[in-house]
Amino acid sequence: MHKMTIKDIKNFLDARTEIAAQEEDLLRADDRTGVKAVFSAWEKRKDKESALRARWEEMSRIERELWASGHAYIAGIDEVGRGPLAGPVVTAAVVLPQNFYLPGLNDSKKVPERQRREMYAHITANAVAYCVTSCGPDIIDQINIYQATLRAMAQAVANLAVTPSITLNDAVKIPHLTVEQRPIIGGDGKSISIAAASIVAKVERDAMMAEYDKQFPGYGFAANMGYGTAEHLAALRRLGPTPIHRRSFARVINE
């Protein structure tokens, strides 16, 4: 290995996640500054990948146990948009294949926007099935945000292309489902299926709010996603509510 150029060593390491102990010893003993730099970068990448793999093993534990017990189709369910003053509440149900791997998958609120979009593309391209549903402000105002969320979740499960034998829900129990349910508090950080549903619901809702921003300029919907930011509240006082505002929410009618 001491006869290899620094570029050759970099290419060698870039193509590998593991190397033999003898190769590692030779690289550590190489006193060339460039070799030390590329080997250090490789070690950092390896440590990061190991941490992501360990996190994945932790977050997929529930699914692996359920798959092993005979549950072929597990639906993760989550919602986005219960708190905003405007726009729909959006839910997603996602059934992942048993060989699925997406390092860094997490609660959508903890994933940067660009990475969320990349994850969304990977999830929707590789899922066994997924479904996105929503309830708009009219339904939210009629039956309240919690009931509207449960209705959208039930519709998402019912419209999946496959019938799950169990659902993993982020904290809630969905009425009238005929399949087994497992509510998990903080589930979008504990289950890959729920986290995948969180990502899908978030990206879909953000796209909806970006379109609403074009229809109703001045409220900053593309940036605030309907949440009660200072800009949004100032626009409500100046312009009044739009058709997508939730008039049953006190902050909408009181501004």
C-alpha cells in the first residue's frame, strides 16, 4: 500500500465501508500528510455510517419484531398540520418493504427540507403502498381538528393498495378500524414506518401550502405553512381570513 499514490488510496477507500486490519495498520503507519487526511475523512464517514446504521436498527426494531411474527404489511400512520391556522390537516399511511433502508429517516420536523424531499422520493418509489389524505378547513371547523385528523387517518388506511394486518400510529387510536392498532407516543422518532408517513405527509402538505400562497398572496403561506407567525397574524389583521383559514380557531377570529 505504501507504493500507492494518495489519489489511488482515496479511490480505494471511497469504494469501501470496511478494510482489513492489516490495511488499516499500513494506512495508520503511512506518514504522508495526504494519506493521513484521506484516511481521517474515511474514518469519519465510517463512524457516521455506523451511527446511522445503529439508529436504523433501533428505529426498525418494532417492525422487525412484527415482520418476524407474521405481519407482512405494517402501515405507519402520521399527520401534519394540526396546529396551523390555515390549510388542511394531511395524513399519510405507508407500508414499507422488509428490505427497506433509508439512513437518517426520522420525524419530519427533524429532517432538513432538501433531505425531506429526497427521502419522500425514495419512500414513495420503494414503498409497498402509500396513501395521502386530507381534511380541509370546512371539515375541521365542523367536527374539530382532532376528529378531522382521525377521519383522514382512517381514510388513508382504507385507501391503501394493500390491507395491513396492523397499523403503527403516532400516539392516537383511530376509531372504527378493523385491523389491529398500536399507538406509539413519539412514534415518528421510534418507528421507521411512522417516520416515513411523517415525511410523506409533510412534503405533500408543504406543496399544498406553496400553491395556496400563490392563490392568497400576502400571508406567507409558502414560508409559514399556515402557522401563526407574526407575519401571518399581521396579514390576518390587515386582510382578514381567506377561504382556507380555520374559523373555529380562536386566533383566526380574534385577530
